[in-house]
Amino acid sequence: MTDAALIALDWGTTLARAYRIDAAGRILGERAAELGMQKLGELSHAHALDQLLGDWRVEAAPRLACGMIGSRQGWAEAPYLRCPVSLDTLAQTLTNAGGGAITIVAGLCTRDAAGVPDVMRGEETQLIGALPSHAPRTLAVLPGTHSKWAIVEDGTVLDFATYMTGELYEALLGHTILGRLATRSGGTDADPAAFQRGIERGLGAGGLMHDIFGARTLALVDRLDPVGAGEWLSGVLIGREIRTARSWAHRAGHDASRVLVVGDGALVARYERALAASGIAADRGVEQAAARGLFRIARAAGRLGP
Amino acid sequence: MTDAALIALDWGTTLARAYRIDAAGRILGERAAELGMQKLGELSHAHALDQLLGDWRVEAAPRLACGMIGSRQGWAEAPYLRCPVSLDTLAQTLTNAGGGAITIVAGLCTRDAAGVPDVMRGEETQLIGALPSHAPRTLAVLPGTHSKWAIVEDGTVLDFATYMTGELYEALLGHTILGRLATRSGGTDADPAAFQRGIERGLGAGGLMHDIFGARTLALVDRLDPVGAGEWLSGVLIGREIRTARSWAHRAGHDASRVLVVGDGALVARYERALAASGIAADRGVEQAAARGLFRIARAAGRLGP
């Protein structure tokens, strides 16, 4: 098979993904396993890596990782670099783990207007992968458990902000009274009208702790069915995220009329619909952004091999 | 023993409380048991009532109940009356359950500025109990799992709004990543400085889904200890509730410079501190407001006995 110039590892909380990448940046293969930081149990990082790589583990190519593998509870703690942070700075600040078994990309930190810190690990690499070094100033969102909004320019992450949208949605449906009358729906089109009403509510000027109670009262009083109530709640949270992030971008001098959505699958489609309802133009980012970002960082670090 | 004129029942989701009250409104005795709607299992409402009342069950006094016992999953469904609702309207709209075993007070409903419904069951009775019929227009808060803010005048609940503050706090600490670095503290003075910083954050203009992530990042980056992070988060949520509720009261034409806090124990003390930090004067409501409210409603209904 074609020689790999890099084994790229996107190693998060739940999932670990490995990619074989050639010297031109082409992804030759991908492997994934539920070997994230919280899934290891008694398994050592070295053994987890062997399991994930399988027969790739004999390859001579360097291995570069991003994500929670670099956290305090990870294999080795990589620092948080203070924004703005460029591709070159990321390339110059790699952390070795396991006696050279892998090298880990640093995370980023910033402080918001009130001085409260914010952090990311892994998303910095996705941003680098989603946006070429020469890209003009771009507002990007990475939807997820902890959605990240970032402003990136010329391969430099200028600033970012985190929203606990996905995790809040799961906690509300799974562990509050809202889950008794509202259910999660997998698809994006389970109840488009309810989702749309939720987005409008989320984009409005209410308080979130009041607004979310509507997932119960709409079911009780207006007889919204459980799927509809779940879709409505999803719309409220995503809409509210967009409203808040747009204000944040405005404060940073960005007009926020256009946003790059990085990710894949159903969640991206949800965000595209919510952004459209907000009057924001959405571009879809490349797939496998983490693998592409790891390749760019490795190349900038002069670490492509063997 | 002195004859009871009323057996008052505050019958909620978790707890059921019974009070013996004489013809002058004096509370002669109180009993409580974990016999709320969600705790009954196979036990019938009639048997739960017998268990709660014990030897009081032979008394001839009428029994008036409020709370989730009147919900669709309760003993009998009592209606939601649309605000504004007066003491007299409540007294005229009682629902029988168990073949006359008890009578149940109606709940209230309203719609907020966006047309989304809101509901309460039990708190309407606490409001009636906390505020005499001739009281001038008053802004009141009932802190709790679902905090309720209400505007009451002359024994009439004009309007109200719900905030899922307490339940959100529990869900965030118990079922999200925040619980890994933040813990619940029982007392009010576990870390007053962190609580105060949280209140200030909550009173600020941020977005909640971003702000709450600070309970993690302050622990990670600024080394806030777990109790401090928990107190900070409590402050953020209570502060944000106050900010939102104050805007709501302003829109209703209330200056919100003064608020009556109805409830008891540590949570009321927390709200008093947060209100002080917001520049809002706080008055503490009477204890046992539900029992007092049930007495007033029974009297207005001509149902004191035997």
C-alpha cells in the first residue's frame, strides 16, 4: 500500500479516530474505536493506541494527535495557548507522550469580556483543517456537545467562545421534568414546524431558564406531542446559541452575516436551518477537518515522514 | 384537642404535607411524608392520604389540597385558570377527588410575551397565603426547583413566570461535564466570594449556555476548587434568574425595586444575598404560606367546618 507520511489521531472523550495520510495530504484510510479518554477503564494509553492502529502500528510515519488525549487526565498534558494562535505557533508547541509514541497538539484558551476563561482541545485543529492558511477572516461554528464559535484569519485563531448546547439538550431531556413530555428525535425532519417555532423562540430576547420550560407547557397546554416538544427544545437551544454567538462576533467587530459550519451529519443540517432562519448565510466546511488540520500542523512542524 | 376547621394539604411531586388549622387560621399541627405524586408507586391516593393523616383521618373537618395532586397524573385533574385570578375565583373553582375525600385548588396559567404558555400548581396557594387580600401590588418570588415570580395585588395573581433554576442546577452538576470539577454545597456560606462572583456573572449580559461553561474553565484555568465552582454556578443561575425576572416585571410595569421572597431555609438566604447584589430590596414572606393560603381559600369558599 501507499506509504503514509502521517498517522493523524483525533482522540477525544468518547471516540478515537486514526487516519493514514500521504505526503500530499490525501487521506488513505480511517479507523475509529470507542477508545476515548472516558472509555479506557484499565486500558493503558499505549495499549489503546495499539488497538486503534492495528496493523498500522508498524508504520514508520510520525503520529500526531489532537483532542482530550492532551488534557490533564490524558496521556500527557499539552498546554493551552492563549489566543490569537497561529498554525506556526501550534506547530512549534507539540507535546510528546508515551516516550515518543505520539505527539500532541496544544489546546487554546482565551478570556471573554467578563474575564472568564474559555478553552478548546481538538477544535483548534479542526479549524486549521477547515480553513486554508490564506483564508480571509472567517466566522466558523463547530456544532456539538460543546459548540465552539471561532474567528479565524490567515491560519490564526483570533478568538473563540464555547456554548454547552448539545450537552444541555441531553441533560434537559434525560434528567429534568422536560423529558417526561418531550423526546429526542434522531432525524432533522421529525417536526420541522415545531423546530422552526423553537428557533424563533431561541432567537428572541427571553431568558433561557424561562424559555426552556415551554417544552413542558406547550405539551401540557397546547398539546404539542413528545417529538414536537423535543424538536421545539432543540430549536430553542440552537437559536439561542446563534443569537448569543452573533452578539459575541459583533463585539469582536465581525458582521456575522456569513458563517462556516464545520462538522458532519444531522447536526450540521440542523444548524444550517437555524442559521437560515436567523438570516445568516451558511457555508459547509470540509469533511474530516481534524485529519486535515493535523496534516497541516505536521507539515508546518516539518514532521511528515517517514 | 382543639377542633380543626380545616385539614390543609400541600401535596406536591415529592412531598405531601398536612396541617390541622382552627377556625381562626391558627396552625395546630403539621405532618409530612414522602408521599408526593412521584413517590406513590402502587399506593392509591386514598391509602396515601390515610397514611399521611394518621389519626387525623377521623376528623370531620373538610380537606382542601393544592399542588400536583391536581395534575393530570394526580388524583383528579383540576383546571388551570387563566391569569389574572383572584382569591374568590380560586374559591369558586374547587375540584372534588376520591368521592369527596378531598377538594383541590385549581392551578393557574398565563402566556408570556411570545405567546408561550406558563403554568403553576400549588404556588398560587402560597401566593394567596403570603399576601393578605388587601396587600398593594407586590412582586414575589418563590425560589425552588422551578422558581416562580408573580405579581399579586389585592388577593389577585395578575401574572407570573417560571424559571427552571433549581432543576437546571441539579442537572448540570449531576449530569454534565460541569459536575466533574464542581460540587454541590449544602450551606449558604461555603464560598461567599465565589457565589458573589457567580451572581455578578449571572447579572451580566452574557448567554447562559456560554456562561455556565465557566464552572469548568474557572476550575481548570483559575484553579477554583470544586465547592467554589459549585457556588459560582449557583450564583450564575440565581443571578440570571433575577436579571430575566426583573426585565419581565419591568415589561409588566412594575419597578422591581422590592421583592417578597416566599419559602424557607437555605435557598431563601441565597436569594436574599443575590437580590442584595442586584440592588433589589428583599422582604421575607411568612412561613407555611401554602397552609395559610389553603385556609384563606377555604374561608372564601365557605368551607371551614366541621
